[in-house]
Amino acid sequence: MKQVTLPGGERVPALGMGTWNIGDHRHTRAEEIATLQLGLDLGLRLIDTAEMYGEGLSESLIGEAIKGRRDEAFLVSKVYPHNASRKGAVAACERSLRRLGTDRIDLYLLHWRGDVPFEETMEAFMALRQAGKIRHFGVSNLGLADMDELWEVPGGDEVAANQLLYNLSRRGIEFDLLPWLRERDVPVMAYSPIEQGRLLRNPGLQHLAQSIGSSPAQVALAWLLSRDDVIAIPKTGNRERLRENFAALDLVLTAEQLAALDKLFPPPRHAQPLSML
Ligand code: NAP
């Protein structure tokens, strides 16, 4: 399976599993758990969550799904900005660990920038890492100016990822932020890689996918997977769609197909404000 190298050399699958809205409803719970377990069976080890998702419901469901097979998963969770203080981040992390039913989170992210100074958050993250409660730390939704600032703070240049909105219809980061991260070997975790499903209704993408004999989701994911340092984390609570998304790993887009996608979804020609969902 295609892997992405984190700073420090650890390798993680380039295709992971998102879990926003997973665990919110009783009637979908069994299928959601079965989907995450199927993902692990297939080797999609990276599971992305956050304390925010269902205010802990997503983390609890993941805890249930990985019971007895914790070592097969690479768990990513995120702290709310208002909890990202020296003490608050430690307490939030401990709550996440309890819900996930584990003693460590593999990658712990600041969900977005809030009022707590970066110094404090990095201090908390380094203390958590020292205590073995997290293995790596990183950030999410930080733009170029934020990253410049973070880099100057102790620990700031040790972030293992920046999780960002990135898909065919949201290419703004390619202009400046992606090259900046690339220069520093910081991988991007592309969230909402199919734009929460909306991208799949694009007629041009549908047409191209049909001509390749793939689905629009597979083409959108394969496009992200064609980059060396991008981890895509589509969310699905359905085993059939998980298998469909998994097959994107086998789809290698040709130069002509990539050029056709550039025509449909042109790369940015100037700096753009960071998009978030
Ligand atoms: P997404 O992965 O782009 O899309 C998810 C939606 O698409 C769901 O409604 C899902 O429905 C549907 N879907 C998935 N595969 C499909 C397929 N093959 N065909 C048709 N529909 C499909 O959006 P997302 O959930 O916003 O983003 C992914 C993950 O990124 C999140 O779950 C979360 O872990 C993370 N995220 C992070 C941030 C951040 O601020 N850091 C923000 C947003 C998201 P079904 O479940 O019914 O299949």
C-alpha cells in the first residue's frame, strides 16, 4: 500500500479513514464499526478523529471498533483550540485516551488556531509526548502566516503534519502553503477529500471517471494519492463505499488524465485565503 513518510521516518498509509459524524446515531453504529474494522482488515490503519466529533461519540465508537486490535491502528485525534492550553491539552488528551480505550494517541493535532498562544500548546504537546501519551503532534487548519509563526516557537518545527481542506475543488494550498510544507518535509493530511460528497456530482469528473471505468470518488482520491506527501482521509460509514474508496489505491492516473483534471479544476494562480470546513 502507498505510504507517506512522517518527519522522523515513520511510515503511514497514504489512505486513512475519517470519522466526522461517525458514532452520532444508534441505528448506524453497527455498520460504522464494521466499516472501520474492514478498513483495518484491508490495512487502512490510519483513523482520524477529534474530541469535537459528536463531543466524544466518534472517539468512543473507534474505541469499540479497535478493541483487541489497538496495535493495528494509527490513531489521530485533535484537541479543541480552547482546550489547547498547558493544562487543558493534557486533560483533553486524557479524556480522549479514555474514550479511545488506549494509553496513547499516535498523532495529536491542534484542531485550528484559537486564543491560546502556540508556545503553550507546543509545551503541552511536548510534555504529552514525553509522558508517552502521544507519539507525534501536529496541527490542522494553519495557513502560511500561522506556520511561519509556529516554526519559531520551541517544538513548532517538530510538527508531523498539517491537516488541511484539500481536494480537486479546493486547490488553494498548492500556491504557497503546500510548497512551504514540502520544503520542510511536513506531510499534508487532506480532509474532506471528496468535498463531503459534493465533488462527486461534478459532471466533468463524472465523465472522466466513466471514461476510465472508475467512480468519481476513486478519481478524486487517486488524484490526491498521486502526490507523495499527502494523506487522504475520506469518511464513510459504509463497507461498500469503503471498498470503493480503497480501490483508489490501485488507480494510477496517467499524465493525460491528470492534465484533464487540471483543466476541470485549475490549480491556483495566486495566493488564496486558507479554506476550512
Ligand atoms: P469527505 O470524506 O470528503 O466526505 C464524506 C461524505 O462522503 C460522507 O457523507 C460519506 O457518506 C460520503 N462518501 C464517502 N465515500 C463515498 C463514495 N465512495 N461515494 C459516495 N459517497 C461517499 O468529508 P469529511 O467527512 O468532511 O472529511 C473526511 C474526514 O476529514 C472527516 O471525517 C474528518 O475525520 C476529517 N476532517 C477534518 C477537519 C479539520 O478541521 N481538521 C474538517 C473536516 C473533516 P457515507 O458515510 O454514507 O459513505
